[in-house]
Amino acid sequence: MHIMKLSATFRIAVILFLVVCMCISAACQRNDNVTYEVTGDAESVDITLTNSTGDTEQYNDVPLPFRMDFGGHSDSDVYLYAYNRGESGSINLNVYVNGQLFKSAYSSGPYVNAVVTGAKGWNPFQ
């Protein structure tokens, strides 16, 4: 009888292990649509962001509003940074993952910056 309980417990442990492996595999293969958005009344900004492969892209002296979409964003982290190049103005940063607001940031004043960064959450049952 004791051996049967151990065997059932072992089977449950193996099943749970396989489910976790499947979930991790789904997370590694998941491709999200990520949208970076910078708005505000600053005259121009410098922008740094991570693209769909996780590489860094930089844009200088960008007029607002700014929007960039990445379909198939496989990297698990998102990063959006903006620097106000002027003596006045505000900047609003929004990062959307699959159409839902993920994170936002705001800053106002001369030569200020704002940053949004984080690991995208995932749900293998979506």
C-alpha cells in the first residue's frame, strides 16, 4: 500500500513537471505586439528603446508625438526612455503589450527624462 502511494505521488510530480516545462516553452516562443508611444508638449526628445529582438535603437531630436509598433516582439523585456531636449515641456511614455497598457511614465520640465522598463508578463492560457 505504501509503494502505491509513492507511485501515485511520483506520477503527479512528473505530470506537474511536464506542465511547467510546457508553460516555460510557451513563454519562450511567445511573440507579442509591443507599441511604444511618446507624447507631450516638449519640442523634441531623444528616444532609446528595445526592439523586437532585444537590441537597442536610438533616435535623436524626434518631434512629438512618436509611435513605434513591433509585431512579433519575442524579447521578454521592454524598455523605453525619452529625454526632453528643451528648456520646457512635458513627456508622457506609454508601452502597450498586445493592445493593453503595460506601463507608463511622465516627466515635466527642462531637460528631464522618463523611462518605462519591465519584463512582460505572460499567461500560457491566453
